Amino acid sequence: MSAVSASAGSCGWFGSWLGARCGGQSGGGSRVPEIDASTGLLALAAVGAALALAWEIKRRRNRG
């Protein structure tokens, strides 16, 4: 039994995103955009910058 057929009971947005059969709809592959390496690196850089900013704000509040 695959993960998609195991989640057939959940017909929310998550179930339909996984391609589960909900209400007689046939499942199948869902189309998702591809993420290339440069886009992934930009996303990681944005998360890293946000974490660095949060760390710096916390450091300044605790120091002063």
C-alpha cells in the first residue's frame, strides 16, 4: 500500500495535493514547478539572513 492510497481518507487540500482519490476524483500526479539550484540557494540565503538578523537582535537586547 503506497502513501498516496493510505491517505485516501483525507480529502482536504493536503489529500488532493498528494493526488489521493477524494469523492470519485481519480488520483494521479500533480504538477509542481521545478526548483533549480540557483533558486534553492537563494531561498537558503534568505532563510540564513533572517536567522542571522533574529540572532543579532536577540544578542543586542540581551547585551544592553
